[in-house]
Amino acid sequence: MRALGKSFVRISSFIFKEIREIVRRPGVILSLVLGPFLIMALFGLGYTGARTPFDTLVVVPPQTDLPTDVEYYRDISDAQLNIVGVTENLDEGRAKLASQEVGLLIVAPTNAQEQLRKGEQSVVTVEWNTVDPVRESLAQFATSTLVAEINAEIIRQAAERGITLANEDAPEPITVPPETIAKPTRAETANIAPTAPTVIGFFGPAVFALVLQHLAITLTAMSMVRERLSGTMDVYRVAPVSSMELLVGKYIAYAVFSLVISAIVAALLIGVLGIPLLGGWVPFVAVVLLLTFASLGLGLLISLIADSERQAVQLSMIVLLASVFFSGFVLPVEEFLPAVRYIAYALPVTHGIETLQQAMLRGEISDTWMLWTLGGIGAALYLISLVRLRRIMRRAD
Amino acid sequence: MPPERPPSAPADARQIINVDGVTRRFGTLNAIRDVTFGINEGTILGLIGPSGSGKTTMIRMLTGTLGPTAGRISVMGEDPMRFSRRTREQLAYMPQLFSLYPDLTAEENVGFVAALFGMSPFRRGRRITRALEVVDLLHARRRLARDLSGGMQRRLELACAMVHEPSMLFIDEPTAGIDPMLRQSIWDELRALRKSGKTLLVTTQYVGEAEYADRVALLAEGELVALDDPAAMRQSVFGGEIIELETDRPITPDALSGVEGVERVRQLAPRRLNVVTQDAGRTTPRIVETLSAAGINVLDADEYQPSFDEVFAELVERRRAERREQSGEHTS
């Protein structure tokens, strides 16, 4: 019993020591509690849960007598399609789809009446341009719904006209098979994206971007904390070394290490998992360099503001958590409220995921603004880190 | 045994450090109060005082990592807060806190600091070997810093501080937490540096180490209590040389009244006395003669070397008494 009592005393010594240590580091508690809470709160408030509808263009060939009024098509389409316009020019529509100005193109049949007279189904061509397998499924579903709506509308109109599908001028009535009556139109679909990756193929570049950012952050987040807490920073203060030399040296060292690991991971993704690299190495390397630069800046900033190694680790984990939620890794950025999207765009990985997917799966980076933003984030973080380090180096108090 | 005295700095030696009326406050705490002293080129100044006396604060102000609240500091003719790059290349600082990279070898640690001070890779190799040789760590050059003993790590830090051949070294508590044998060897290395013409400012909380310095500055509660060379400081504190007497029968200080050269007598025990004189060599025979005439045999008469702990305690006590007196005057 006495031994048990002593054991309890010994255990309690650890309990109180640990609690006191934690309580005396308010920064740790703040990042431990407030960080995840804030992320979850922002996620809860900012996530709309609504799938972004496809911006859809309807092509109505000139020789048909189908309506060209946008509202007409809006009425017959469901919430998954956002009809943005109607055009007679198929080439123009395809160009807009190729440039991703629109996400879906519906081409009305040119000879619907003639087909029906012949007792054949007319064909609605639906094309989209996405490398995202989830979006592709949504497009398929939206097409099915649309065709069902069109068929229903045709049947309704036919019923209004006494189920007389023949032209009034026709010399004799026509025979229409029951299948055609039930489904006067059918859809033919096509995805014009340069590749249609599997789920692994689509998420591979995203995982790569996330790994690259997290690697760079965790590598650097501790480096300056250790030096600030030991006597090393005092040696730097006395030595003829400038804050810029110190920072650039750190950047290059960790960049080399990050890039070596990135090269290995990239080789595995491309060589083993078979993820395509349609754009070649140049845009891919450009994105990797910019993402590494920005991520190292984020890690170094953490290491310059954290008051302990423990807090540096926590802040790195919070960045990872925010990246998983807001970067488009799991949920598309467009599904968040506009205000919350700023958080997403402040994260290097958001731009890394999108531009890597474009470079690898589409063959070109269409959102070049994201590259500029990535470079801007990196430059801003470098400057903030430099200012902070200068302040630390200048005075010991 | 007191160490072999290094040759004194030449009389016309340039003053390399000048501290004039410097005060440093942290909030309401006065870490350094109105301190003034100077250091000549090619000397070791021992900045001595107990923990919290302001030694590290002073060394930080001298190296430009902390600004003074009041007063003026000049190191190698420059304000430390505005050191030029060229001046910084001439400085070395060994901090009190561990400043090595545990995952680098001894050689890599020294090489890193050499590069930090701008030494080209061509010059570095020989200097690294030399620095490791001086601190007797050449055999451990390929061992990781984390695998070295505490004393070896401290010596490695010293090698790091001297690798770029600085002319002024600031060494903060090099012997803290180190066993006496190793402390002696570290001081040997510091004195070897001083012999090669370097100027050193060394802080220590071991008052006894004052003997190794050319000049000693005693700091207590942020105040400069004394500044002198070790022998003169010892002598000035007790008013001269001290003879410790032991007799064969009880004796009182009155027995020595009137003996030429005796300035003060203190009773230590019934048969033991401390005698203060300006010249122990001349006064001792006179004392023995006087006591013999009175029928008292002197069993032992040695010149007493008070330890620096005693010197320091005496000086601090005097300063406290002065303060009490001053505050008493103010209140009355």
C-alpha cells in the first residue's frame, strides 16, 4: 500500500511538471487550441456544401427551329448546369470549351425533326473538359438528367399536339418505334481533356504538392528555433554575417534537400504510378521550384516566431490541417464562400495543386496567375522572415 | 600553487576596450550600474562575480548584442552597436550557452565558424587543425559534437572561437560546470592565446580564477566593486602583506604593539594571530625576536596568501557597508 502511495506521488510529479510546463507556454496553448478550432470554425462557416454547377454553353445549329433563348434552356436544365449562353457557332463553342471558358457544351441535333420522322432517336452531343474523375461523373449525371428533361419536354409537346409526330404535309402517317417515343433523344458524350486520369492519377499531383509543402515547412520550422534558443544566435550576432546571408544560406540548403526528395517522389509518381507528365519537365520544375520557395518561407517564418520547438511543430501541423481542408486537396476551392477562399489562396499548396495538375494532366498551365501568386507569396514570406530575423539579430533583449 | 605570471602588457599598450559610465536596465532591474573600466591590448581581463552579477550582460554589451541604457562603450575604437564588418572579423565570442551543432563533427563545427568569419576554404584546413591542436582535440576531430564529454565540448567551443585568429576574444564562463583539472587546462589555453598577443575578456564565477588574469574586475549586483591586477587587489584589500603566526602559548595582539613594521594585528585563535605589514620579509624576524624576549616561542610564521574568495567577500562586504552608510545618510 505504501509502495502504491509512493508510486502515485512519483506519477503525480510528472503530471504536475508537464501541466506547469504547458501552462507556462501560452503560445503553445494558443496554437494548440485556437489553431484547430479556428480552422474548423472557418471550415464550418465557409464551406457551402454546394457543388459548383458546370458553366454550360448550348449550341443550336442555324438550320434547326429550336429556341435560342437562354432562359428556355435554363428552365429545362437542373441545378448542375449553369447555362451561360446559346450560340449557333459550334467552333466558337468548342474553342470556349477547350480554353475552359465554359465547362460543358451541349450541341443540339441539327436534324431532329427529320430523325423523328424516320422514327429514329435524335442525338444531343454533350462535351466537357475536365481531368477530375469526380467532375466527370457529375457531368455524366448532369447529361442524363438533361436528356431526360428534353425527352419529357418533347413527349409533353407531342401529347399537346395529339400525339401526331408526323408533319401535317406528310402524305401518310409515319410509324415511330415505342423506344423512340419513350426516348426521342439520346446523348453522346465526350471529354475533350487531354487525359482522363484515374482517381490516383488525378490526386497524385495534389498529394505531391502537399508532401512538398509539408516537407519544406517541417524541415525549416525547427531550424531557427533551435539556434534562437541556444547560444548559436549570439555567435551569429557577433560574427560578420548578415541576416540576408544567414537566410539565403538556409533557403538554399533546405531547397536542395527538398528538391532531392521531390525528385524521388516525382520519379515514383511518374515512373511507378504512371501519372502522366503531359506538359514536360519545364513547367513541372517551375511549379516545384516556386512551391518549394514559398513553402520554405512559410517554414522559416514559423521558426522565427515560434517560442519553442513544440510550438513550431504545432504551427506546422496547423498549416497542414488548413492545407488539407482549404487547398482544394479534398474539396474544390470554389465550394467555399468567397471570403474563405482568400485563406485558400494564401496557402502555397493551393496554387501548387492546381498548377501541378494542369502541368501534368493537361499539358499546360492555363492559370498562370497562380504561378505569379506562388512567387509573390514566396517573396513576401522571404521579406517578412528577413525583417523578423534582422530584428532578432540586432538585439538580444 | 599560483600560476606562472604572464609577462605584463607593455606600458604603452593601446587601450582596446573602454567602458565609460555604463548602465543597463531591464525594466526596473539595474543589471549594470555606472561601470567604468578599460582593457589594454594583449591582456586578459577577468570579469569576476557570482551568478547574476551582470557579467554576461556586460559581455553582451561589449559584443554589440545588447545596447547600454546609459554610458558609452568603445571596442577597437568603435561603438559595438555599429561594429563594421572588418571589426567583427577581428572578434570572437564564446557564449555561455551551448553553441555547437551536435550533429556535426568537431572538425565540421570549427570549419563552420571559420566560414562564418569569412575564411576561404584554402586557408581553413590548416587553421582548423591548428585550433583543434591547441585545445587538444585533434584526436577527436571526426567525432560528433554530441558524443564529446562536457569538457571537450567546451574546449571545442574555444577552438571555434579562435579558429579565425581574432585579436579580441570574449569568453563567457569557459569553466562553468567543469572539473578543476580541466579548468586549469582551459586557462592554460587562454593564457597561451594571450601570449600570442590576443586580448581576452573572460568572465567566471570562480573567484579563485582571478589569479590567471592580468587584471581583475570584480562585479557584484551590477556594480564594479574593484579593478586591479590580482596581487595588488589582494594587497589593497588587507592593507599590505599578511603574516600568520602560531605560538606555543596563548598570546594577545598587545604583545606585538610597538614592533616596527607591524600595522595591524588580528586574533584568529588563542595561539594564532594575523599580522598586517608592508614588508613581511623584514617584519617577521623582528616579531620573532620580540616574542622570544617575552618568553614566547614562535612555532610557525608564514606569509599568508588570502584566497580570492576571501578578497572578494571582503570587497563586497565593504561595498555593502558603504551603501548602508550612504542610504543611512540619505534617510537621516
